[in-house]
Amino acid sequence: MNAPSPSTHANGNPASGVSMAALLGRLFDDVTALVRNEVQLAKAEFVTTANEVKTRALAMATGGALVAAGGLALVAALILALATVMAPWLAALIVGVALCAIGALLLSSARKRLASGGFDRTKTSLERDAHVVARRT
């Protein structure tokens, strides 16, 4: 019976001259480099996205401030228009009370929607997961 030559594996395949430890080491190095590169890419994308979000938020804040200023100008115009048919103080009082009533209704509605919770699907999923884990233990 012939013994395998040093240049072949026990299964008869020719050896590539690289040990299994070296292959695993190279694989580990490649995976490490891949993870490192992915982390760098994620950081770069995060910085880019954060800068875009900051720019858009600034534009939205500026737009919101301009809309608020325009709204105040419209309120002033409404008060001045009513002041032509009634006393200016009464026109301002009527507009002020109407705006406060509308604001109170909006706040009440928003508070009720916030109090209802939300996250219903998440809560249901967590309860189901807890039930599954409880059955398995």
C-alpha cells in the first residue's frame, strides 16, 4: 500500500501549499476588513444624512417662521377690517377669543390622540414574543 506523497492530502487532492490555519487567518482578516469598510461606509452615510436632515430642518424652521409671521399679519388685517364696523378693542377681543377657542380645540384633540398611546402593533408583538418565550421556558 502506497502512502500519500507530501504534496497530496489524505483524500488524494493536491495540496495548494497553504495550511488550513493560514486560510482561516486570511478569511478572518478579510471579514475584519469587510466589517471595517462597512462601518466606515455607514459613518460616511450617517454624516451625509445628518447634514441633509439639518439643512432640511433649517428650511422647515424658516418656512414655519414665515408662515407664523404671515398668520399674524392676517390676524392683524382681520382685526383692522372688523375695526371699521366696531370699536377696535372689541374687534381685537372677538378675534382673540375665536383664535383661543380654535387653539384649545386643536390642543384637546391632539392630547386625546397622544393619550390613546399608539405603538399598538409593537405592544402586540412584544406580548406575543413574551408569550412564546414563556411557553419555551
